[in-house]
Amino acid sequence: MANRKLGCLSIFLFVALCASVLTNFILIAAVFSRVSGSSRQEEPTPSFRETIVQHGRKGSSDKIAVITLRGLISSSLPGNVGDSMVDDMKLALQQARDDEHVRAVVLEIDSPGGEVTASDVIYNWAVKTRAKKPVVVYMDSLAASGGYYVACGGKYLMANETTITGSIGVIIQTLNYEQLFNKIGLASVVFKSGKFKDMLNGARAVTPEEREYVQSFVMKTYEKFLGIVAKERNVPADVLRNTVADGRILSGKDALDNKLIDGLGQIEDAFGKAKELGNASDATVVKYGPPFSFGRLFRAFSSSSNSKIELTLPKQLVPQLETGRAYFLPSFYAP
């Protein structure tokens, strides 16, 4: 009996050893191929994996591509394919635009907004995609400020009645701790080349001239945001300025009443609208996701073996805002 158990154990260990050797061989071959190939030709553009969300008619090659923008919009956040989440959005929109089988795009947004430049970059890529094929924007729970800025790049904007959107405005913030320094006997020593070089230094009060300069910068950025909304939604800028473009948030229903969106519905209604605009009633709806990689798989295994329990709040609840950066964000997201 003992010999039988020993024999089974030997077979198991042999199979495990073979599997390990085979896996290592595949990994080494992949790395070697990538290194040797990089000297001969450029790396191919990374592509997103397609997951079927809704089956189309059998035999039809038409597709509706679903691209998701979720969380804080920031060039500082790492991407799954590109260097940042902004690169990911650009690459996903480019993939959908260049794929001849994709007849329309559904851009699903669930974001409080984020950095001004990052939002503008994604908006412009949505416009480029819209020039070639229809882009239907579906606003999920939240598509405010920079999220709405990006949404303006779509051909047709749709939201749920309870969606939080709007918040058309710009915010720059800093923290003043001058009085705290005085209480504990600390002082900030600054050497600067010009009077505005440390204008957001929290160790001293903001001068009237600095306040006027920063406010002017904010208003110029706001006017750009306002101009895009006015152009894309065909609503006069003055009308927006005197009504909903004062930083307030709106429900999806209120946004429809104020012509900020085109319709109300669920995500399935956005799929239907994309099929209609793309003349592809038989299309399969596919969602773009990160491509498979051994590195991602191994990270998943290693994280599952960790017994430590952590509680992580979603990034959209605790956005990491940086002092001195301009943001398209609702005021209640500024800590």
C-alpha cells in the first residue's frame, strides 16, 4: 500500500515538473522572440480583447464596440495597454475606428471628470472616431464635469434618469497652512526667479495679484469648456452661462430638459441606438477589455495567495488631486 502511494506521488511530481518546465520554456521563448524581434521591426500596436456582450445574427460580421471610461480621468493613472488610462482610451477608440467590421461605438462613461488636458485629449479622439463612424455615449451613474466634456465628443448622448451629469466648470485648489506653521514655529523659505513662481505656496497668503491671475486662467479654461458644449449641443453660450453652466450637477432627466443630452434609457437602449445609427441591426455587441498576458495571470495567482485583507475605496470616491493642476470636477470631489 505504501509503495502504491509512493508511486502515485512520484507520477504527480513528474507531471508537475513537466508542466513547470513547459511553462518556463514558453515564457523564455516569448521573451526571446520579443527581444530579437524588436531589433528587426517595430512593435505592433497593442489591441484590446473583445468579449461578446450581445450576440448578433449568425453569419453577420458587423460589430458594435463598447468602450468604457471609468473613474478619475488622469494621465497619471497607469493603463492596461498604453502607458496611461488616457493612452488606453486613445488606443481603444483608434482600434474601433480602424476595424472595418465595427459599425458604431458605444462609449460608456462612469466618471466624475478629472484633469483638463486629459479630458480634452479623449474628447478629441472621440470626435475623430465620430467622423468615421457613429459614437453613442451612454452615461452611467456619473458623467460630470470632465466626464461630460468627453461625452460631448459623441454623436448621440444618452443617460439614465438618475445619472449625475453637468457640473460644467473648472477648479484649481491649494491648501493654506500658514496659521498652522505660525502656531508650531515653522517657516517656509523660498528662493524664486519671479513673483508668480510660488503663487500656490500654502505657507503664505495668496496676494490679490496672484488671485486675479489664477482666476483669469480658470475662466479662460472654463470658456473653452463652455464653447465646446455650446457647439456640440447647439445651445448659445450665453444661455448656458446664465443657466446650467455654473458648476451645478444635473440628473439625467434635467440634462435632457436642458438639451445637454439627446435621450434617456438603459445601456441596452444605447446598443440599439448604435445599431440604428450604424445601419447594423444584426451586429454583435462586443466590449473591449485588456488583452490576455501571462504577467496578468501570474499577478492574479500571486494576489490570491496573499492572506492579507485590505479595504480599498474606489478612486472616484477619493480622487488624488494634485495642487496646482486644473480639473474638470464637481466641487464636492475636491477634498
